[in-house]
Amino acid sequence: MTERREDERIPYRTAELSGERVLVLSAHPDDETLGAGGTIVLNTRRGAAVRIWIATDGERQEGSSDDAGYGGRRREEARLAAATLGAAAPIFAGLPDRSLDSSPDALARAIGEQVSEFEPDLVLCPSPAEIHPDHRALSDALYRAVGASRPEDPDHDRYRFLRLGFYEISQPFLPNTLVDIADVANRKDKALDAYASQQTVRDYAGALRGLNAYRRLTLSGAGPVEAFCVLRWPEVSGRSLEEFRRAIGPAVVEDGSRGPAPVAVVVRTRNRPALLADALGSLRAQTSRPTRVVVVNDGGASVSAVVEPFRDAFAISLQEFPERRGRSDAANLGVEAATEDLVAFLDDDDRCFPDHFERLLFAHRSGPEPVVYSDAATVVYRRDGDGWEPGPRTLQYSLDFDPDYLLLANYIPLHTLLLPRALFRKLGGFDASLDYSEDWDFLIRASFETSFRHVRAVTCEYRVFEAESGDPAHATAGSADFQRARRRIYEKYSARRTEEGLARVLDRMRTQIAFWYERDTVSQGELRYQRESHQRLAETVGKLEARLASLSPVEGRMDDLERRVSSLQIERTRLLAENELVHDRLAEVFTVNEEYDHQLSNTYAEIDRLNTILNQIYGSHTWKLHLFLDRVRGR
């Protein structure tokens, strides 16, 4: 894997961070000014509508007095600061200070209500790498609210183009956007002065001035700078929260710090020791570590040396078979070796993100459904020297539970699943006669027993490794054995596919296909616009660079040309700055271009998948019976 340069890790140029409607989320009165005050002023000066939403009452600040008026003083200070920044009076949610992490779902709903009501195109919020638990809880709730939106949702367009700008206060992070606030630094200082009650506790204003000065390190000629990590919905929906947190800063939520997860994870492996180590490493990095991992070596070379370094993280049961038993037997024997009440699965070529079990356990404990599942991002890895380079992430399946749909297609990757061991044993485990689609068969049988709960969040990764030929080394969907197993499952459960169920799924398929075709039309138009913008910007860059070339230093006698040279130098400096801005805009267009290309590829893949299922419905005996009955009824 190629090592990235410094300027690929952190910006070496400033950029604008502006919107027409800007929602600023603040955990406490003063967070918004400390972390993003300059950027707020820059937006209000441009005429943007800025709403500041402050989550807590701020009454439990360290060093605060116990009198009932303390929270009121902080709210009044926030109103004065907002007016200084040019924004409207803040909205106070009034939640108790240091309590935001106690009700994450309610907080996410409250943020979703603000997004629905205000309809921002930019949301500013403390970063998930912050030290203060309220700061993290607020950013976590925003990330989850946005990440849970799916294209089929009626309000998805509110999230589709929304930008999230995470700002820093108590913990510097790795930013991707630096905003020069030199022209408005005095306004920010004046707004900070409004928070007199906080300055008596600690010199927060002085500390943030130091942080804003430090952010000039990679810049030339900039004034104080505010740093942000800016994301869009495609990045948020395809990346786990904890993975993002650890990518931008130190692991403030450490491995295992959220307590043990009373789960046994069955890991199947065969002659892939490096991938097995990756999979076990992803389990060790969990914020809630499983109490037991059962490694089932299905007829491969011994992996005892591979698993040994992980015994300090969780109990490991190693089952090694001299001969290959098959995928179903391997998983069944792994569950038999478990003692925990809950079981999960992870094949050696996949991995879990750090908050995988934390998210699944929270859903399991907070809902009536005994079976829960999340989403998995699909990533194709390609050879890069001795290592592997990951390609773009795709969210191939993210569907709420629908047992009728499950009879037609498996949309639940096995390693997204958490279920009671007793239920697994009651159902007889995996069908040992199946070596492909055994997970789909099991899920169908489980759906006859109980309902599942869907966690709308990517918490793990389904990995495909391309062989040297360019074909996926582990992809078996096109093989004859795979297709035979698939046909067996269709035939096995044909009696379960009812007329009503197929009609309902068909209606859903039609709605989805109509949605994707409409989205395809919109994306094609957007892509066309971006390509035209790219062409115009490329032409502008060419003209500017030609103009700059014509302003090369003049050689020879300069006595009679000093005035002209001075004028040309000023013009050259101006054009260089303009050229730099155009290059930045061109880079942004390239990024958006790639996003639209990626969205179109996903759209075509989804349309193909849905059409395949429709063809299966139309060709089924149940559907033919449905058509016959419709004719009899005179429909």
C-alpha cells in the first residue's frame, strides 16, 4: 500500500465552509463560539441563515455555583454571543448537563427534527474525537441520524447532499478543511468575551486562540484558522462511527472500554492465516469485546500460532479438524463449543468495525426482537505490491426486516447477525447438506420463528479479494454449485411464498425500481452539470496558466522597466491566488464527479438486482396462480 504524503493527510490550503442554511449544534453554551465562531461570522456576513441549537442547560459546569440562576446566566451569555456573531437567538433544548449519552436514540431524533424543520445544507457540530462526553454524544447522535438515512426514505433528500462540519474544542483532530478567520477574528473574540462566567473557570478563549494559531502550521500567510472535518452522506452511511472517530484522532473510546460483550463469536477459517489475524484483530479492537471466540479450522494447516497472541483479549476455543467438514458443519460445531447465551459469526476474510458489538448489543437489549442485524459495507481489495489496496465502499444491502422478501433474496450478511444460542440450537443450526447459501437457509427458518430488528448502521465489512487475473478470488455467486444451492432453497420454501406476500414484495420492488430510475435520471443530470463545470474550470485553469507563463521574470536591463515589473508582479500574485482557488474548485468538482459516477454504478446494480427478483416472482408458480385468480375475480 502506497504511503500518503503530508499534504494528502492534512490541508496545505485554506478553503471556504459556507452554506445557505447553516445549523450549528452545540453541547453547551460557548461550544459553538469556541469551535466555529469565526466560520459562523463568515456565513452570516454572506447572508446565510444560521440557527444555533444548544443541547444542554449548562448548569453543571466545573467550578459553577449552586444557585439556580447559573444556567440562566449562561443562556443569556449565549444570546449575546450569537448576536455578536450575527446569528439569531439560540434554541435551547434544555437537556441536563453531562447527560447526553444517556439517551442516544432520543438525541438523534431531536437532531433529526432540527434537520427536518430547518432544512440546512451545512451542519456544524463538535467532533466525535472530543474529550467531553456531551460533545461526543452530540456528534455521535448526528452521525447516527444522518448515517441511518437510506435512499428509499421519503425524507432522504434532506440528507443526501447535507454536509457535516465537525469542529474541535478540547481535542485537536486530523482535519480536511481549514478556514481562515483572520478578517473576523475580532468578532469571534468579542463573542467569546460574552461568556464571562466561563472565563472565571478557565481561560477557554485563550486556549482556543492558541489552537487557531497552531492550525496555521501547514499554511502560508493565513491568519487564525478554524479546523473542520467535513463529510457528506455517502461517507457517513458507509463508515462506522467508531472507525471514523479513530481515523481523525486518538481512541478516546478505547478497546474494551465499554465492558465485555456476553457473546461467543464463531470464526471459520481454512489456510488463510493473515486474514484470520486481521479478523481476530478486529474483534480485539471492539469497544465491547466478545467474551469468547471459537476459531474453527476446517481442515487447513494449524493456526494455533495465529490465535495465541489474542488470548489476552478474550477466551479462545480452537477447534482444528484434520479433514474439511464444510461450512455448515464448521459453524455448527463452533456454536456447540460456545457457552454464552448470544452467538455471532465472522469468517476469516471479513472484519468488524470497533463499535460492531456495542451497536448490536444496544439494539438487542432495547427492543423486543431477539435477533438483530446491522449493515455491512462491501469492499473489493486489489493487489498493491505485497499488500492489498481497498476500493470504494458500497452499501449493497440495507433493508429493514421483511420475511417475504427474505424468501426471494438474502439481504442479511451472516456477520451482521446477533442471535440467542438457544434459538440457533432449536432450529437445528445450519443445514449440513448445504455448502453454499447455508446462512440464507438458516435465516429463512429463523424468520418463521421470530422477528428481526435492523440496526441501520454499517458496523462491519464484507471483503472481496481480487485475484491476479482481476476476478474476485472468493466470489462464488456464478458457480454451478452456488446456483444449485440457490435453486434448492427456492424449491424448499416454495409453499411459503404466498400470493399476498409475493404481491406485496412485487409492489415494493416496483416502488424501488421506480425510485432508482428516477434517481438515475436526477444523477445523470447532476453528473452532466458537473462535467460541464469541470470543462469550464479546466479551460479557466488553462487560460490562467498561459497568462502566468507570459508573466515570467524579465531578463536583461531592468532600469526602465521597474514600474512595469512591479505591476506585473502584483498581477502575477493575484492570478496565482485566483488560479489556486480555481484548482481547489476543480478538485472539488472531481470529487463530486466521482461520487455521482459511484452513485450511478450503485443505481444500475440495484436496478439489475431488483429486476432479477421480479423475474423470479413472475416465473414462480405462486405468481401464476395469483394472475389466474385475478382473472377469475375479474380484475
